Amino acid sequence: MVSNQELGKIFEEISEVLELQEGDRFRIVAFQNAAQTIKSYGKPLELIYEAEGTTGLQKVPGIGEGIAERIEEYFKTGRIKDFERLKKRSPEAELEFMRIPGVGPKTAVKLYRELGAKNLGELTKRLSKSPGKVFKEKTTQKILKGIKAYKSLGGRVLLAEALPVAEEIVAYLEKLPGCDKVVAVGSLRRRKETVGDIDIVASTDNPAKTIAAFVKYPDFKQIINQGETKSAAVHRSGLQIDLEILPQDEYGSLLQHFTGSKQHNVALRTFAQEHGWSVSEHGIKLTRGKRKGQLIKCADEQKVYRTLGMDYIEPELREDCGELEAALKHTLPHLVELKDIKGDLHVHSNWSDGKDTIVDVAAKARELGYKYLAIADHTVGLGVARGLDGKKFGQRDKEITQAQKKFPHLKILSSCEVNILASGELDLPDDVLKRFDLITASVHSGFSQSKEVMTRRIIKALENKHVNFLGHPSGRLINRREGYEVDWPLLFKACVANKIILEVNSFPDRLDLTDTLIQEAKKYSLKFAINTDAHAVEHLDFMTYGVSTARRGWAEARDIVNTLLLGDLMKVLGKSH
């Protein structure tokens, strides 16, 4: 069966090729959105196609007739003809260069055609030998830095791509007789933004049967090895899946060990040694006193930390960033949970570049149990996203009023994602901005401005009395674009002065603010909103990734404004509703 991840990557590549060839912008966005929809969709599209054909595919939000026909072609033939024709017009090197963080399509074409580099190795040599020949030296150094970052990824994929694969395999193993504990560990369990291989550990009373069933998983395209308690396979998505069966009485210690991080485990073992213990993946051994040499086995993780006098440390915190000290002092944060979220404050509709109607988005929000939802379409300055002017927002708000009648228990808020121009001005006048219930301001262009200019630009925008939130604050796209340079302490102080709430954007390739910046912002007592930036109804399910990022940033429910009921939220925003 063709996995959604495999299929989504094809449409992602189609959009990349179109970008290289300066294709129609709306067509590019359509393929980008289709790729994201396909990769994040809960049910395999091949099963939908087998049951209902292209008609069933078109019921998936964001998949129109043209996309559905191409999916059908791939299911039937293993190829998409017009994509292959497109690819022949763009060298493979241009595609690879465009995947370097910070390198766009025009730069990728220039690197290939003017430097004549055919791969990353050649590109690195030619840029290093002749800085300033094709690009300014500063730009050259930025590209070289991007190449280094790209190579360091080592095949790592977005958390949102790896997690559904891991969850499917874990669910498959959990159904096996006698397989009572199955957990995906490592960076995935810690909810890092990117994941390499997927490591799964299990406890079972029949390891041989579990391994035998594992290698028969239908979406594996290759079995790397099969032992008595270990096995490895390659999933159709290209991800390597490693399974290890753990002894039941040592399960807690081994689970803690395999979850990591390496830095956390080193710090834990160092602390243990200093206090008369020796910690290993098999248990905790006493190294002093009358019971010296005794091994304490831990069937669960809680016992590992409890034995060392610590509170249990959630996986997302295990990065050696002060969690051991907090666990000893019993001051660990009570991390925010998905169930705490009362609404989504940054969602796009088909009035701008979203794929679905306000009614459809509202129906999904109610399905998720939300109390409120902010429709935050793009503003006029972002033409590529079909941004709205004041008149069109007025027309849109009539639709919000009609949708509100259908959903009396969901407050639908009128909002916008206003564009921060290069000057720091906003692309809508105050007499339009004052009409909205709440406003998110975001940077969408001019990413290469200097640190000082970018900082002044954003602060100027935040000083507008109508702005409530700073959207995707660093502007980064994971694996594709580094965030712009900002003086974060100065920006955080400006947020405090202007009562600005920082967004934690849940979109899988953003996760912005980052976990480390959330920790820094908390020192200024700033508040956050975890939003999805959804452009289709299924994107509202991305909230889990934003929550995970906030948890990695030590955020509690009290730090997140959209854990509040509507009345309390509006008080925080200084509005009555």
C-alpha cells in the first residue's frame, strides 16, 4: 500500500519543481497544501480510493478534481506523467539546492547555472574558493551555513511525518497477544521537531511471536534484520523502524534510557554517582553503605526518578535544561495538555488562502470541543494569499454572522493576520483594524533585513494599539528557512510594554516560537497562544504539535491564553465581549 507520507512527498516535489520553473503561484500553493493535507490525513488515501474512487478522494478537504486524478494515476501506474515531464526541465541539482535552508528557487537556479555545481560537494567547493563571485560574500557565507545545516539533518523528517507512522505501528503491536507495553522512544517521544529513525520498545511474554508479527507489518518494504529480541525494517515512507523487546522487570529503566536525551541521561548518571548510585539501562545499583552492590530493578519510569529522590520528569523536558534540579526541588512545571485548549485563535478560511468555508471550519472546531474560534484571514498586502481589504472583510464578516447562527455554542471571532510591512507599518488602516475582535500581526517578506532593522520593524508593528498577537514570531520554516535575526530580549520587552501575546504556531514546518525561545520568553512573564495557522479543516488537528512544543518550552496551562474561557480571554486582551 502507498503510504500518505510517500504520496505527500510527491506533491511536495511537484510544488518545488513548479517554483523552480516560476510556475503559477496559486497552482504552487495548491500543490503545497495538497501535500500537507495528504501527509497529515488520518486514513490511508489508497483505502479511500479503493472504496470510492476519485469521488472519495475529493471528499478529503483540500483535494480537488485535478489532485484526485493525479493520485489515481499514481495508484494505478506508480507514476504521474505530467510531473515526470516537469522534472525533465529542471536538473536534480536545482531541486537539491532549493532544499538548503535559506535558498529559494531563484538562488538554486543561479547556483546551478552560474557556478556549474552539480551536487552539494561541488557547490561547497566552488562557493568556498570564490566567495563574492556570484553572490555577495555575506550571502555566500549564509548559503555555506545552510549547506552545513542541510547535511546535519541526516535524513531527519518533521515530527508530523514520523508520528503518524509510529502510532500506526505501535497500535498494530499493541493488538498482539501478550504485548502489553509498546512505546515509541527517542526524539519522537520527547517530541523533538524533527525525527530520524523511529525506535520502538515493547514488553511481551513471547518475544519471538512479537518479532515475527513485526516483520509482517504490511507497510514495510524491506526487513533489515530479524533477531530474537530485536528487529529493524524500512517503512514505505523511507523511515527506518527499530524494535527492541525489553525484559519486563527492567522495562522502566530501559524505557528511560532509550527515551534520552543523551545529555539528560549523562546528567542523571553523574548525579547518581555523586550520591552513591550507579544508573544503567538495567536498573539502579547502590555503590555505598550496607547494601552496596544491590541492584534495584525498575518496572516503570516513575520508580527510576523516585529512587533518586526526584519527581517524575516528563519526556519533553529531558534535555538537561534544569529539569533535574527542578525535579529534586519539586518545582517542575505542570505542563499544558491538549485537553486544556479551549479554542484556536489563528485559522484561515477560503476567503483568503484557506481551503474551506467558515461553516466547515466551525464544524471541525465544535467536533474538537472548542468554545471559540478566530477566523484570521490574510490582509490585502499578501496578494499571493488572496489577502482581503476592508470591504472584503466586511463581506466575510456577514458569513461569520450566518455561521454563528448554526453554532450557538461556539463563539466565532472576527480576526485577521495583518501583514507587517518592511517599514513596520501594517497593511490595513486603523479604521479597519478596530473592527476586529482580535488581531495577529506577522512578517511574511523581507526576511533578510538586518537584526537591528528587523527588530525595529516588528516592535513598530506591535506598538499599534489594535494588535494582540505576534504570529509565528521567528519566521522559520523547519529544514527550509532559518528564522530572521531579531534582538529577542528587546523584542520580549516590547511585548511586555504593549501587552502582546506570542504565538506558538503548530503548523508542522513552523513550530514557532521554538521551545528554547518559549523558555526565554517565560522569564519575562509573557503569555502565549497555541494556534494551528490552519488552512484546511484537518489542519486544526495540528494543535497537538504546538502543545508539544509549548511543553518542551516548560509552558503550563496558565501561560497559554487559549486555555481560558472566552470571557477571561477577552479580559486578558482588554476587550469586552
